[in-house]
Amino acid sequence: MAKKKVYVTRSIPSAGLQMLEKECEVEINPHDRVLSHEELIRAVSGRDGVLCLLTDAVDAAVLSAAKQAKVFANYAVGYNNVDVATATKLGIAVTNTPGVLTEATADMAWALLMASARRIVESDKFTREGKFDGWGPKMFIGGDIAGRTLGLVGAGRIGSAVAQRARGFDMKILYHNRSRNAELESKYGATLVDLNTLLEQSDYVSLHAPFTPETKHMINAAALKRMKPKAYLINTARGPIVDEKALVVALKEGWIAGAGLDVYEQEPKIEAGLIGLPNVVLCPHIASATEETRDKMSTMAASNLLAVLHGEVPPNLVNPDVKVR
């Protein structure tokens, strides 16, 4: 029997690729870049399965071109890059990789928090440029972390993992979520509050909400003005949750002390005003970039894809209404 044809939209760690290559005829995007929309449409045609990335815009046109495909396995937790409604109508399963990057992303949120508060990037640049000529009492004064208040916008797996780490710094934890997280409250002493209260009382605001129409620009000019002048904003969730134009103004005018970003509103484009600001740490969407995490993501995505090709319900099916065929 002929092997199923699978397309991988960008090379991923070998663990997942090896799983696919054992059973399928696999073709991988030969370019180390995101495919254009036209290239993606051509690439998915005639495939039984597609392993795609969050950077791929899998819209109705792409899905319609993939008439033979049974599954689009997203190599990410989020799947707002996929038109799930259209996929369901066309009988195409959509899967994701939840849970696997929780710890790595929580670590990254803390890395950004500490780098921002203690002005690590600024002082590193200063030192490398040969400007350090001795200790000074006012040199690169930043914000305290221990004993301060951490506000979590979103209290799922990643938000809870960030809270766990905050206990080591004896921080007060506030959280804003669609529903109460009793475990977060009992284990870490967190308090559920409305968003305005969280913004007004937190020294550090860390974003962990999903991107939805409701959360787009949740952190806008009005929200930033509610934050303390000495507070810091951390975003490892989704870029469009923050109005970046408003954030530039907030950082320039001192509405807040600083920010740490790993995701962007129009990624990979970054709001021009952010680039030259010294009080923001900018990373290129690397929260899940550890060997173990990326390997697990690749094997999970491959497992999801293969399950559908075997006629089985995959472990991480996003659209349960679709009939696996």
C-alpha cells in the first residue's frame, strides 16, 4: 500500500520527523523561513496530512487547496493561525501541542521579569561598550522583586507555573481569569481580582491569557495608565493582547517602568518605537526554545498527525466535532 503523503511547513526537531518518516512519504519546506501564502497553497495540495507552525496562516484558501488532507497538526499550543471552523466543515482534524511547553514558558516569563526589573540587557550593553569604569551608587537602579506583588492575567497551566516560581520570592499573587482557580488559591495563596484592581496593585503584570476577540488589546492605553509608574509588563502569551503603540507611549512617558516581550502584535514585525527604548527587553518568540521542550512538541505533533492517518482520534484534537476519517 502506498505511503501517506505528509508535508512539514518548516523543519522541526528530528525526533518528530523520524516518527513521520517511518510511516509516511514526507516532504519538508527546504527554506529556513515561513512560506508565502501562495507557496503554502501549492505545498499542501495532494497531501494526506500537514504539520504546520503557528507562523503559517492556514486560512480557508489553504484548507480548500488541501482537499486530500485529513489533518493539520499545529506545532504549537495556540491555533489562532488556523481557520478551525472551515477545517471542521471540510472534515479536516486540527490538533495542537498543549501542556508540553508550560515549564519552559514559565521560565521565560521569569527570565523577562528579572531581566527587565534588574536592567540586565541595558547594563550588559553598557559593559560591553567599555563604559564601566567602576561601581556607582546610582548605576542601573532597578526594581525589587522579593516581597512584591505579581499580577497574573490568565491562570491556566502557564500562569500557575509562574505563580509557583513566585512563591520562592515571597510574592503576593493576584490573578484575573474567566473562572476561579481554586488550586492556585490554595497552593500559592493567590487572590482572584478584576482586571483593573490587578493592574492598579501589581508591581509585575504577567500575561498568560489566550488570544481571542475579547482579549485583543486588553492591555491598551487605559490599562497601562492604571499600572504603577514603577511596574513592569511581561508578555509571553500572544502579541495582540497588547496595544504596542500605546505601550511605546507608556514606556517613553514613564507610565510604567519597563516591559519584557517575547511576542508581538504583528509578529515578526515589531512596533518601530520599541526598538530604541532602553526600558524594554525584546526576545524573538523563544519561550519554548529548549531542546527538551521542542523535541516534545515535535513528537506530540507527529503523534497527533499519525493518529488521524491511522483513523484514530488524536490525543489533542482541537475540533472534536470533526469526524476522523
